[in-house]
Amino acid sequence: MMRLTPMSNLMAKPSFLPPFMFGLLFATFGVILSAKYSSITVDQSALLALKSHITHDPHNFLATNWSTSTSFCSWIGVTCGSRHHRVTALNLSSMGLTGTISSQLGNLTFLAWLDIHQNSFQGSLPTELTNLRRMKYLDFGNNSINGEIPSWFGCFSKLQRLSLYLNNFIGVIPSTLGNLSKLEMLSLGGNQISGRIPNSLFKCKELKFLSLFNNSLDGSIPTEIGNLTLLEALSLGSNHLEGEIPLVIGNLTSLRELYLGYNKLTGRIPTPPPLLQLYGVSTNNLIGEIPSSICNLTSLVAMALDGNNLEGTIPKCIGNLSAVFLGNNNFHGQIPENFAKGCMLRSLHINNNELEGSLPRSLGNCKALNLLDVGNNNLNDTFPSWLGNLDQLQVLILRSNRFYGQIESFDITVSLTKLQIIDLSHNNFSGYLPTLFFEHMHAIRDEYGKKVEPNYMIGDPFELNYAYGLSVTAKGVEIKFELLLSIWTVIDLSSNQFRGEIPKILGELHLLIVLNLSHNCLVGPIPSSLGNLSELESLDLSSNKLDGRIPTELKNLGFLEVLNLSQNNLKGPIPQGKQFDTFTNDSYIGNLDLCGLPLSKNCDTDEETLAKFDRDDDGDELNWKFLILMGYGCGLVLGMSMAYILFTTGKPWWLIRIVKRVQQIFGKR
């Protein structure tokens, strides 16, 4: 029978373990410590390798912060797990970094979140990233990464978000992406991807956001898209997709945003999903009428159906929306009258149709309206004076209709303060140019000296740009804006019957970029105040009855690219130097009394001298002014001396000869 040793004896005697047990214990403990610190060292080395691949760090985020003197878990953009102190998240987004992605990044095997979007990373994605099997969130968007989309993305079984938008990826969409059963967001837009949309993609039944816009995808939209019952946003626009829009899209009850514009889709517009908020199918080959069911969409905010072959009348429910794009179709009839009080319409594009009648006065109830484009229709009306109620209006386009009469006065101190684009061209307006318009266009006058930074009036691919699809005649051609800069400013009153002189106050519109008053009945001189339009790029005053000289102040227009003064009654020398050296005969043709380059007609001696002074002024304005002052001073002294001699000695013969000589040289006018 085994005898137990009393506890007191164990306490009294020194403990004893065989030597091999001590060795085994220490070896095990050493292996654990070694593995832990080895893993930590691997993570630090991987981060330092990534840092070494950065060639430009404009804000020195990594250069000053990623230092071995501190724990890498405290480095900017790095998140570690609280238990194992391994890197679990890396966020270097929007740091302006340039470089390549290090292959050692694949050693961060605990990494579940990687976001480097909006930088300038280049090169291809290293295959070592396949080791990141814990990855849930992967965002490489808005860089310059190239190569094909890796098929090994399909190995990331936990991946929920994959964003590769706005890069230089080529090739086809890998079918292996269909293995990502937990994927909720896939963004591949803005690359150079080609081929068809793989059917396997629609196995990702957790998808809520799918964006493939602005690539070179072809073929039809697979009917399997109906499997994505959780889909909330779908963007397939700006590709080469053909065929009809699948009817099953109408069954996607969770879909809020649908953008299929700029493809080659045919057929009729199907019944849209019930909860749709944004409906964009512009610039396709769709036919037929707008389905009446579209007015049952109580959540619909914006509708872009422009650039198709649609016909029929415009639905009465457009007043319930925020943005309506129906331009470049074959709609006929009148614009609906029922814009109720509290109307939230911000943007109405119904240009290039066959609409008749007048502008409905009820549009004045849409207090938030900032863009109205009804150009190129058959509207027959006087100027809509009720526009005075619309104090948010930024863009007004009435061109190429049958509007007539004088532009009446109304409360423009309110309405035009934000107006940046006004196009009344190709109508039958008459009377004097609306001086009060110009006086209160504060958005262009820049009276507080605050220049607006150039931004686009757009958010992301799923936000319809309120100035999208806008056409403006500038620099002699019609320009269509898919994106409109907020600083773009235009006044186009051409091809009407306006009379009188050009108001001098136009020279106070310092932010104006395009001014077109051509093909009217304007008289008088060109105001020298136009030389104050420092941002002006296009000036067209052709086909009027303007007279006098071309103001030399126009040489101050350093950004002027297009100048058309043809078919007027201008005379005298053409200013020389600066931008005027870039204009051809076409800018001046039809003005018989103009002379100087680029015309073949030479100026008289005094005119040549004036033009020469103009050119010399370009090189040394201060010296020119100094010479003028000296001339005045010398002339004053000489004149007083001559007067003294004249009154004391009579008419000296030398003075008479000088006067005759001056008359011979300068008196030939």
C-alpha cells in the first residue's frame, strides 16, 4: 500500500523534479514566447516594408510617425487586437501617398480591414495578399493600380466589401467572385474591364451594392440579377450593354437606386421597383411612353430618361420629384400645370423635345428650383416674369423657342442674385438689354471679392448631378456638360432683336466666362468696361451695328480664347499684342474701316503709331507711362516758351514751319 507523505513533510523538504522535466518546461515556455514575439516582429517588418515602398508622403504621416522607437500598434492608421497585439486593421486612406503595395503586406495574417483608397498607389496587386484569409473589408479605390482583377479574391470567404473603383484594372470580371457568399458591396466602376457580366456574380445573394459603371462591359444584363433580392443600389451605366432591361428588376423590392444610363439598351421602360428613389436610364435607345406606374412611386426623387426615343406626354407627377431629366426625346404637348405649393423640384431638364404652349406659372411654386432648361422646343410665350419668385435659380435656359416681347421688370433683386447661366438666345425678344438683370447678378459680379473654388455639381455615381446633361453654346460650339463646374458663368442673349447700346455695367460681372450678344440690333461703341472681365474666355458681339474703335482695354482679357467682332461698323486700328495676336481675320471680317494685323489693310501713319504704342505697352507699361508724363511736362514747358516768344516777337518763321510739318504728318485723318 502506497504511503502518502504528509503535507508538512513536503513543505519541510526541498522539492524535487527530474532535470528533464525542467528542460521540457523551459523549452515549451521559450517556444511560446518566441512564437509571440516572432509574430509581432513579422507584423512590424511588414509595415516597415510597406513604408519603404512609399515614394511620396506629402504630409509625412508615415515618415514621422512610423518609427521603431514606438510600438507599431500606436502608429497612425494601425489597429491591433487587444489580446494578441497583432495588426487587425490598416487605414491609410486619403493620405496622398504614392508608391507600390509591398508583397510583405501578405504577412499581416490577422488583418481583417485594409483601406488605402484615394491615394496614388501603382503597380499590380501582389499574390502574397492571398494569405489574408481573415479579410472582411478591402478598399483599393481611387488609385492607379493596374493589371487584371485577381481571381484569388474568391478565396476571401469572409469578405463583405470589395472596392476597386477608379483604377486601371483590365480584363474580365473573375467568375470566382461568385464564391464570396458574404459579400455585401462590390464596386468595380471606373476601370477598363471588358467582357460580359458573369452569371456567377449573382450567387452573391447578400449583395446590397453593385457598381460596375464606366467600364467596357458588353452583352446583355443577365436575368439572374433577379436573385439579388437584397440589392439596394445597382449601377451598370457607361458601358456597352445591349438588349432590353430585364423585367425581373421590377421585382427587386429593396432596390432604391438604379443607374443604367449611357449604354445601348433597347425596348420599353419596364415597371420600376416599388421603393425606387433614383431612376437613371438616360442615353440609350429606349422607345415608347413613360409607364403610368412611375407616378405610383411615392419614394421617387430623381428621374433621368433623357437621350432616348421616348414619346407621348410628360407625366403630371414630375412636380413631386426633385430632379427631372427628360431632354432629347420626342415628348409633345404642354408642360404639366400642376406644380403645387411646396413643390421641391430643384432641376427640370425638358430641352430638345416638341413641347408647345407656355411655361406654367405654377412652376413659381417650386421655390427650390435652381436649374430650368426648356431650350429647343416650340414654346410660345412672353418672358416668364414670375421667375422673380425663384431666389435659388442658378441656370435659366430658354433658347431656341418662340419667346417674344420685352423682358419685363420684376423683383430681380431677389431672383437673380444666384444666377450664373442665362441663355435666351434664338428667340424673338426685343427692346433694350435688361440692365437690371446684370446689376443684380451677384453670383457673377463677385462684389465681395470672394472667388469661388471650382467644384463639380455632383456627388457620387448614385447622386444625379443637377447640372448633368446641360448644353451651353460657348466659344462658337455647343458644349454638353456631363459635369458642370460651379464656376461656369454664361450670358447668351444672341439671335434676338435687342436694340440700344451695350450696358457698361456688364464690365462689373467680373466672374463672367462667356458673353454672347451677337445677331441683334445693338448700336454704339464697345464699352471699354468689358476690359474688366478678367475671367472672360469667349466674347461674341458679331452681326450688330456697333461702331467706334475696338477698346484697347480688351487686351486685359488674358484668358480670352474666342473673339468675334465681325459684321459691325467698327473702325480704326486693331489692338496689337497679348491675346489679340492669336485671333484671325474671321474675328473682324465685315468691318470695312478696321485696319492693322491680322487684316491686310494697313493703317494710316498716326494709327500705326497708336498701335505701336499699344504693343510697346505690353513690354514696358511703366516706361510708357513715364514717357507720357515726360511728354506732358516737356510740352508744357515748350508751350509756355513758345507762347512767350509768340507774344513778344510775333510769328517766328521756324514755329510756322514746325506747325506745317506736324500738320503734314498727323493731319491726314
